[in-house]
Amino acid sequence: MMKKKPLDRLAIGDVLHSMDRFFQNTFDHMQTSRHIVLEQFEAKDAYLIEAELPGVKLSHIELDCWNEYITIRVTGGTRFNQSERTVRLPFIVHADDMSAALTDGILTITISMKKSRVQINGEEVT
């Protein structure tokens, strides 16, 4: 018959210490960075995205677009630290069709959805 060993207190202490560090680091990170909250909606001739960025300076915001994705990135400063949020749109977007403005902590991205006629060049066939 095998003799039961008492639990090793040092091993359990190490596990508890590791768990404490894990949860402390997780909650510390949550306090120093913040998820970018946003709303998307369609207006008459535009698609709008409004992102809440209170206390963030314009110089700390980067806006990238690629195909149907727009990425809002906060590169420093306030509680957002190094936050970013990527949004997938229901269409491909080009930077020429976008404008953005930061007013009272709200970043408003406007994407034009106006249809435009394309000029066709060539010769008339007779």
C-alpha cells in the first residue's frame, strides 16, 4: 500500500502567487487601456462611424483604410494608451471617399456613398 504524501506547501504557494500575478496584470492592463466604443450608421448619402475618444489629442489618432476595413488607432496619451479597433464595412472604401473630424471627444468618420457617373473616353463608332 502506498503512503500518501502531504501537499507540498511551497508548490501550492507558487501556484497561488502565479494566479495573483496573472489577475493583477490583467486588471492593471484593463485600467490603463480602454476599448474604443463606436457606432456605425447609414445616412442619406454617407456611411458614418462615430468613435468615443474622450481626452485623446488629434495628434495621437491614426486612421487607416484597406479594402473594406477601417482601423482607428490611438498611439499614446490618456487612458487609451495603445488601443486600436478595426471595423469591417459592407463595401470597399477608398481614402478619397473619407473624411474625419474630432469634436468634443467624438471622432466622426464620414464615407461618401454618392454615386457618380464615370466618364467613358473613346471614339464614337459610325
